[in-house]
Amino acid sequence: MDSEVPNIELRGVVYREGQWWISHCLEMDVVAEGDSPFEALSSAVELCGIKIEEAMRDGNLRSIYRAAPPEIWELYARAKRFRKPPGRTITLPSRVSRFDTRSLQFA
């Protein structure tokens, strides 16, 4: 990994919308869906990695930072730490040092 490229820390929130689980990365405004919270989160992490690699290839890391709408930040603030299912792992993209995720269940 290049020493001049910082490790990127990201945050995301996972919530249910209709029949789908949605995962939303706050710093990059990347959204993914899945049949389960874990599937939605896995897809979002993968999409973030693709976006970061494209930005690195173009020499424009700054382009990845596009904040999610305020209502998504509010969901994150109200949510609890996401607990991934036992035995399931998510591989972070090489440039991402941490992806802090919270989940929210609506009554």
C-alpha cells in the first residue's frame, strides 16, 4: 500500500425498507440492498472498494467523499452496533482500515 495514501475509515447504517435491507455508507453516499442485513452490508463494502479503486486509478481520491443526506446520518446516530452473523466475514477493500456499521430496526 502506498505510504502517501491514507487508510480510509467509513461508517454505514443498515435498515429495512419494504422487503429489502439497505446499507448506506455515510462518507461516500454509497447505497446497496440485499435480502439480509449482512448481504446489504457486504454489497455496500464491495461498492465502496470499487469506487475507491477507480478514484485511485484516476488520481482523484477526493472524489469519493460525498456525504449521505442528513436523514441517513440521523439513522446512524439512532442505530445500534451491527452484529454480523456468526461465521460470516466481510473483507474490507485494501484502502479501507475500518467500516463501522450500525443497524436500525423499525417497529
